[in-house]
Amino acid sequence: QVQLVESGGGLVQAGDSLRLSCAASGRALSNYALGWFRQGPGKEREFVAAISLSGGRTTYGDSVKDRFAISRDNAKNTVSLQMNNLKPEETAVYYCAAGSFYSASSTYYTREDVYKSWGKGTQVTVAT
């Protein structure tokens, strides 16, 4: 089982950018598909972005497409989420997750149940 730790969260103003990172230990991330999810106060957990284990496929939630970018660095055993033009409603705890699978279907990467390892999350607060 791989252990994941998120970092890079903080307090920003609307319109600002943040880059989140997720560091893995225990296993090599090259064997995992990776995803980012978020959960705001009083809200359900929401899919944000995912990247296939090869790095050849990326998938984004409709609300973040064209503003966020997911990337992976297998040499450093990390996955990152670049978030641009943040909005107040995107205040949430952001989680990274890893799943040992490959799929040609973009929708498969949006399912919470396919990710078997989860970090504890990092808080992102977008002020008005």
C-alpha cells in the first residue's frame, strides 16, 4: 500500500493560483493512476482531476477544465495539481488518491471507489 501526503494548501484571494503537491512513500507511483478530489464545507466530495499511470491521459471535472492541470513526476514520486484563477466556491480540503489500474475510459478515473489509497488532505481557502 502506498502512503500519500498532500502539501501546498493555504489562504489565497479569488483569482490567485496555487500548486498542490502529493508525495508518495512505500511504493512507486509509476504503478498507479492518480487523482485529485476536493470536499468543501457542507458538500460532497467532488472529482477534480486525474492522470493515468503512464501520464498519457488526463481527465478534469467540468468546473475546473481549462484552469487546473495535473501532472506527475515519477522520478520524484509525486503528483501535482496546478490551480489557476481560483474561485471562492472552491474552498475545500483537497485530497490526492492512487489506484492500481489502467483504463481507456475517462469516466472511470472520476470514480472514488477505484482509488485505494488516499492522503489526509490539504486545506485550500479562497477568500473574497
